[in-house]
Amino acid sequence: MTDPMPKALLPAGLSDLLPPDAAHEAALRDAALACLASYGYELVRPPLVEFEEGLFSGPGAAMAPDTFRLMDPVSQRMMGVRADMTLQIARIAGSRLAKAPRPLRLSYAGDVLRVKGTQLRPERQFLQVGAELIGSESAAADAEAALLAAETLGRIGVEPLSIDLNSPTLVQTLSKSLGCGPAETQRLRAALDRKDAAAVASVSGDAAKLCGALLDVSGAAETALAKLAAIALPPAASAEARRLIEVANIVRRAAPALMLTIDPVEYRGFEYQTGVSFTFFARGVRGELGRGGRYLAGNGKTEPATGFTLFFDSVLRAVPAPEAAKRLFLPHGTSARDAATLRAEGWRAVAGLEPASDPRAEARRLGCSHVWLAGKAEPS
């Protein structure tokens, strides 16, 4: 029987990255890692697959629904294909590098695979590049993560860039302080996720009033920070709001040209974050370019950490297209010395494997802008 499915068809959310985009992505990845290294972040490379109890321990449980599982034929134990690299770095910090001096600065790059995409990010496999700062509870650490992400994106050509600062645990802390039950907290959380002011107002007591005020804070940092500071929150929630304001002010002073917005009630996508978090966007680009924030690291421990991950499927859409490479056709018989010299000069020299009757035509057929004739590189 004839297989009706085309052999080149790939599953939804998976795609081939072709020339010149594959080389462009690799160059941007290397430039991003070089930026992270210049700030003292050391590269680590975790495995693509791990035992699921390791992947899903602690905050990793939030990624369980996104993770592909398979049976290890050697150990007969269940494994997971990583859906996010942040928690792998946290595992390394809490085990292999548990005795390394803190704060520990680590960087990484690698592909992740997810069970399903989203409306804004239908891709299920994509490259992540990121950094984690582990072992510091300071606001300066939160700001360093946000500013380093902005620096990295700027260095690889993303502009204009905007950052949205959030406090994902603020609503939960506020609800607990006001004595709200689980059902009421969930109802409030759902209304805030939809930015539904009427639904927020329908919740009884002070929770509706204070969450309504927090919902009104969302916007440009210039006005949002003053609004947030003016809200009389219970002590625990007030401490989280002050931390968000402190980090935002550090970022504003260090990068005044960066477009900064504040949304203290944003929660979606920050399921394992425990403090100030952030998302990066570029004008006209679908989906976020990256996100990050504070969480608890360590192998079953509670070590403070913050960091960020850049999503290179979105990053590729946000940077200018790569310049056409200088490709030079070397007719069959060109000396090895000439070929080596030309490649050292920056040419991508494509060698002819057999004589061609018309070297110029052969150069054009192979996508070469130039051809080596009579000891000179001439337009094809």
C-alpha cells in the first residue's frame, strides 16, 4: 500500500531551519553567549533528556504538562525531554556545583521540546539561550538579570526593545493576607489574567478594591510606579510591591532609553517564579523574545535565584535578515594554496568537483556571487 502521508511532512510545531537562517541563528547564539561571558557567566551544557523525577522536582512540576516522556530502555525508568533549561541549570547548581562560590553565574544554550505550542508561539521546538544568577536575594541581582537580557538582545541587533516588569506572587500574597479562601483567590486570579475589571470588582471585601487598584497600575513605568507606591497594601504584599519598585528604579537609572512597563498582576507564564519577573518584546514581532525572574533553585533546596531565557524563534524574527555571504566559485583545478588564501580573506570558497565549460554559469547555478578566473575574483 502507498503511504498517503508525504515523507517530508513534519509534525505540527516542528520545522527545518534552512540556509541562511540556520547559520544566522548560530551566529546570533554565539554573539549572545559572548555577551553573557563578558559579564562573568560561565557556560554549562545539560543533557537533552533526564529522569523525570529530576526534571519535575520542586518548581519543575510546573513544566510537567509541557514535557514529552519516554522509557529509558537501559534503566527501565521514565525520562523526560527538557521543555525548559532553567530548571536543569538550577539542578546543576544544587548538585554538581553546590560548593561553588555564590553568587554563581551560569549561561546555557540548547534546544527544548514541548508537548504543544501556544497561539503566540506555535513552535514546539526552539533554541533557548539564557543565564542564571544563583545565590543572591538582592534587588541588584534581579536588576542584573533584566539588564543583562536587554544588553544581550541589543548586542545581537534587537531594537526597539521593551520590558514588562511583573510581580507574579503579589496577588497570592495579598489574598492570603486578607484571608481569602482558595476558591475566591482562584476566581480573582482568573479575572486578573483576563484584565476583567468588572469581574475583579464582583469579588467581596478589600480584595476587590486592592486588586482593582493594582489592575489600574499597569502601564508605562513613569506613571505606574507612582500609582503602585500609593496603594496601601498589607505588610507582606507591600514588601513585594516595594521590591518591584526598587528593581524598576535600578533598571531605569541604568538603562534610561529602555522602554519599561509595569504590570504587577501578570501571572501567566510565571508559574514557578517567586518574585520580580519580566518579559521582553520587540515592536511588530509575534510573541515574547524572552522572559525571566526570581525563583528557588537547588536540588530540593530553597536557594534564591534569578535569571532569564531568550526564545530564539522569536529573536530571529526581531533582528535584520543576514547579509548575503561572499561566495566564490573555484573552478576545478584551482590550487589548494589559492583556495586557502581566499578562505583566510573571508570568502566562502566553493570548489568545483569537475571541469565546467562555463565557470561563470556554474558559479551562478551554485549561488556564488563571484568566480575565480585568471587569479582574480570576478562577478559571476
